Amino acid sequence: MSIAFARVLLLVFPVIAAIAGESAPALAPTFSEQVDASLIKFEKAIAKEVLPIQRLLDKWRNDRRRTALNEVAASLKKTEGGDRIYLAWAVLGANPKHKTAREVFAKLGVAVPIDEKGRPVDGAKVPACSDRALIDKVANLSAPPFDAVARQVDDDTPGVKPYVKRQKAALDQLKKELLTLAQAAGDPSSVASLHTMLAFYHPRAPEVAQYWQSQSKPIPRNRTWFNPIDRYLLDHGLAGIDCLRSKSQEGTSFGGDGTKAVPLNGVASWRFLEYLGNCRVEAVLSAQAGQQPVFAIVNDDGHGATLTLDGKRLIVSHAGGESNPLAEFQLDQDFAAVPLPLSLEVRGRAVRVAVSGLTVGTCELPKAYAYIQVRVDGRGAQAQQLRLRFLADLPEAPIDDEPAIAAKEPEPAPTEPWRDERGRQLEQTVTFIFADQSFDEVAAVLSQVSGVSFTLDAKAEALKDLPVSLNGSDIKLQTALEWLTRLTDIEFVQTDAGVTCTWNG
């Protein structure tokens, strides 16, 4: 038999066998494919179970926002004087096309401070308000109190209780499957990678602690899994830290209950559950002359945004950077006369400062950071509220009086020639060991072992020093990237130049 004929026979034999009613033996799934199958099965099941709860929360959020807007709009019709301008401004912040609110400014011959697309007009001066009842109504436009959210997702709520039981059962089953795979795995690298993933879903499981103790290593410092209800709250600005009720890293406990003011003495800080790209400090406080309380949102190295209240002046600075202020905003409001809401918000580089629920100014940091803690030097100021709110990547859309028109499905984009090549590259198998290596080192190693160019965009640069622990032995590159996304919250986007790493924190 010639070599050429033998090659042809090898190519056509599977077809002949299929015609004869036989099939070629399927390859057994690899270790990483078995692990991945268990993870995907678990996540799909949980996503299906939680969907009805997420829909209920969507409805509750939308109904609450409209109710809050209607209450402020009703107060607008009854209020006169300067507070009427304050309420009209607040209504336009939630619904820029609100007719009654826009008429308030037109009748006074004053330029409307917000255009119909929700963009602030340059030079508009934020009005003061000392009526705490009106201020509280305006505050409800942006976000509900944490207590109200907790009542919606309490484990004993009829819609939530059965889900909690099913989630626990699914997590237990996942742990059982992963431990079974660990026992069957042959090489130590595979066992280590499996226990890394197990630590993501079950960080407090005794099996996780026992394994890493046996390796004389700490449990990997990656992210941990959030159940989808908590993740929903984090992604929609409904969760955070009540700093008056939560003990600080320094052991400080202020003990406020939201009804009476407590003194903010000394420096206190609270660490977040995970790195954030967007968050907001929300306080209701009074400060006498000379107290100058300071609020900061910073990363591990102390870099970020700082807000100082100095009488009727707000000063924004770059924490860990130059001493010169980034911006200063003069106020009509007097924090010495009455407790007022004050907030410091960061979204990447963008910084926004608000008083009584209205924006008084914005500025930008030199770069975006991966924020991980809020730090407060109260200097004796009195606070009725002090909390840190986790924010979604984008602010909530304005409330519109008109029903939304469903957008047309976009035309499918033509397939670029490079996508086929990238798909083949991501199917290749790679082997690696990452032990507390920084993410930028991880990207460099992936480039080296795969031949694909991995680059970090500006958002991912904020997490370039994030420690990563994960082993992979003959694992598909695509699967490795999916595991890394779980552990780091960094996504991998295919481009014509390679793969871009981006962070949606």
C-alpha cells in the first residue's frame, strides 16, 4: 500500500464507519473540561433560579424611583420661595423633560440649569435648602436607604426563601463534584487549580482550609463568588457599608442609628468587599467652624479622591498625589446651621460632589484607580448618616414621562477575517502556574505561552498589581481566560491585534 493511499484511507475511514452504522470513539473530556462543565452547569442553574427575583427587584426599583419623583413633584406644586427652585432642580435631575419643573425657571426668567438630555448647564448656581423633610425626599430620588433594600431581599421573604434553599443545595453539589474531581486528578497542578476555583465558590469550606494548610500556603487572595442577589444589589447601587453601624478597620464603632447625630472623632476606615471602579460616600452631617472633616475614597496605596469640608467651601484633592487641590466649590449652604447631606462620588477618574442631593461641582483625577476603602477623619463633626454605596458602571437613566420605545435589533456586523484566527488561537492548550503574581505579569506570561498579544486597557491598568493565583495544565486558553475572569473580574476582549484586558468594576 502506498503512503498516499494510506493517508486517503485514514481520512475516509470515519465516513465509511459511519455509513456502516458505527461511530468513531469520542475523546474523553480532559480534567479542565470536566471542571469547567461543573462550573457552567452550576452557574446556569443558579441564573435560571434567580431570574424571577431579579425581575421583581427591577420592578421594585422602577416603581420606587417613580414614586419618589412623584412625591418631590407634588411638593414642588405646594412649595414657594427658594425651596421651589431647589425642588425643581431636583426633579430635572431625575426627569430632564419635566414640564412643571422647567416652567419654574422660565417664570423666574432664570436659565434652566439642566438641558433636556440631562446635561448640566455651565454657570448654574445650586440653590440652598434647609428644610430637612424636602431634602430627604430629594435624597430618595438617587437611591433608597439600605434598610428598605434589605426588606426586599431578606432570606425569609416569600420570593427569596425557596431560592436560598436551592442555592445552598446547588453550592453543596458543586463542592461535591469538585472534590470528587480533585481525588481523581493525577498531577498536583490540577489539584491546586481545582482548589483555587473551590476557594472562589466556597472560601470558608473546611476542605479549602485543609488543602492550603497542607501546602503551607494561604488561601488564594482572589475574588470570591457573590450569590446573584447580592451581585444584583452591587451592580445596581443598592448595596454598601453603613459606616455608623459597622466597626472600622481600626476598631471604631460610632453607633449611630440614623435618627440622632453622633460625633466623628478620630480617623476610621472601612474596606470594601472587592475592588470598585465606582462608589460614593453619603453623609448627613453638621460641622462647626474649624472642624474641617475629611472624606477619602482610595486604593491599596492610598491614592484616590479626598473631600474636605471647610465652612462654606468644599475642597477636592488627589489623595497620594500633589498637594494642590483639584477643585474648590463655594457654597451657600451652611453645615454649621443644620445637618445637610454631602456626597463624594468617584467613577473611574471622574469625581462628583453633591450637597442636599444636587451636584455642586465635578472634576477629574489624573488617573482611575481600583478603589478598596473609604477613610474618614471626622474631626468632631456630627453625623446622622455615613455610608459607602457601591455604584454601577453607568448612572441610572433619567425617568421619562413617555413610554420607552423598543430599540431595533442592530444589524449583525460582518465577520472580520481575524476572528477565525483568534478563535483557533484560543482553542490551543496552555500550561502555567501563577502564585500571587500581579495581573500584568499574568498577561505577559499568557502572551508568551500562547503567542497571542495580551494588553491592558486604561480600566484594567487600575488592577495591574492585583495578585493572581491559578494553575493550568494543558488547559484551553479560552477556558483559562474564563476562569481568570471569575477570579479577577477582568474580561478578555478579542481584537484584531490580539486580546485586550478590560475591567468593568
